[in-house]
Amino acid sequence: MIRVAALGFLAERPMHAYEMYQLALKRGEDRVVNVSPGSLYRAVYALEDRGYAAEFETFREGPRPERTTFEITQAGREAYERELQHMVEVPAEEYPEYILAISGMHALAADVVHEAVTRRNRHLAAEIEAIDEATGEADERGVPEMYVLHRQFRRHMICAEIDWNEQLLARLGARDIPWHDDRSPEERARNGPASPHVGTRSGRRREAAGDASGRRFRSDNVPVPPDETAVARGTLDRASHERRVSGVAIGEDKREPETNSADATRDWTAELEERAQREKAARAWLRSMARTPDAEPTN
């Protein structure tokens, strides 16, 4: 990228590396590519080695050290145009940092995400103001629009990000996105594991209207124990209900649940371990049978 940027400067006119750096800062192109005087010097000398740039002149201004200006060669101009066409035509993987952050947002509490995204939008709004100011200055100087298209593109990208962020903030505020269980330990102990629909639109609809099986839900979408008439008419047997509340769904065991939820959890865990042991023993028996040689056939 830095070599393409250096070729772009040399395609305008001969210049030295530090002049390229100053021009990049003045145009705001340091937001497009990560430039520094050192990186531009190295890029120019690399272009010279490949025959894409050549020394134009060496001069000294006052007490400053000598500076060598470079010009683009015909081979360099052709290479620059080829690379530009390829970059415009073929989308490249750019690995934006924010997309990585979005993929890990679930590790944070919803209110922390809400606050961070709100602050990010403020920074983005300030960047739009800076772009508008620079564009206005360019218009006053009569800079042709084709030289500031990158600012227009950058502005549209920022606006699109702000729009997406605003939608995310609205959904987080309305609890439309399922998030990890951030209830207090006391709430979790009292109400059991959270429903996968916590904070979702479907969860709130179920809370308001119940569902076809006759279950009712609290505000955290944990099923409310059914009344005796619902159990009596067979809409929901008590054991199935207890499995839903405890978050365990195994077999069709109709045992009456323990009053103490901790004891019930231990019982279910013991049963799971017992099943695992039986399955392990069965697999071992099958392996032993597979290793036993078949008996010789008798005449």
C-alpha cells in the first residue's frame, strides 16, 4: 500500500519523500494509508530498485541536508495503473478492527456495549465534521472533485456505520437481542436457568399472551408453575414442566421433582452419570465382541 501511495505522488510530479509526507498530511491521506517519512523513504528506494522510480535531482536548502527528488518511470506509471485497476476491481480482505470487536461483543454486558457504541458514534460524528471542513476548504481553493472522491467515500462509509450502530443501540435498549444471563446470583438461584428467549421480542410476546400449551411466563421468561387444572387436563405434566424449569430435558422420567432445586439438580446429574457409565460398558462389550475370532465352521 505505501509503495502504491508513493507511486501516486510521483505520478503527479517529481518530489522527495518528505514532501510526499507533508502532502499526505495536508490532503488527509494519512487516514487512507499509514504513512511516515521513514516509510516513504524506504518505499521510494524500493521503487527505484525495481525500476519504477529514478533520481531526478539532488539539492540543498540552507543548512538542511541534501535531498534527492525522484520521478516516476514509464514502467512505474504502467505498474501504478495496473495496480490501481486491480484494487478498484477486486475487493480485498482489509480486516477492520471494529468488525473483530463486534464479533466479540457478546463477552461484554449489554449496558457496557450500549455505552461504548454510543461513545463510538460521537467520535464518528466528529470525524464527519472534519471531513466536511476539509471538503469545504478544497472547494474554496477550486480543487477538482476527482481529487477528493476518497473523502466522499469515507463520509458515506462512516454514515453507514453510524446508522448500523444506531439500530444496534435501539435493539439493545429494547432488549430485542438475546444476551447472556446478566441476572444477579440471587435471581438465578430463585428462578433457575434463563430461557434462551430472555430479552427477545418473541419472549415478550410469550410473556404477555402465554403459549398454546397453557404455560405462563414471568418477565424474565422463566415458566410460571402451572396451576392444578392445567396438570389435571394433561396439557402439561408436572415432570415435563420441572425439566423445562431446571433446563434439563432427558428421557420421559415421570418422577416427582424434589422440593430443593439443588437436590434435584444433583439427582439429574447422578442419573446422567449412570447413563454414561452404562453406555461406556456397552461400548466396551461391543469392542470385546469385535475382537473375538469367529468359531471354525463344522462339517
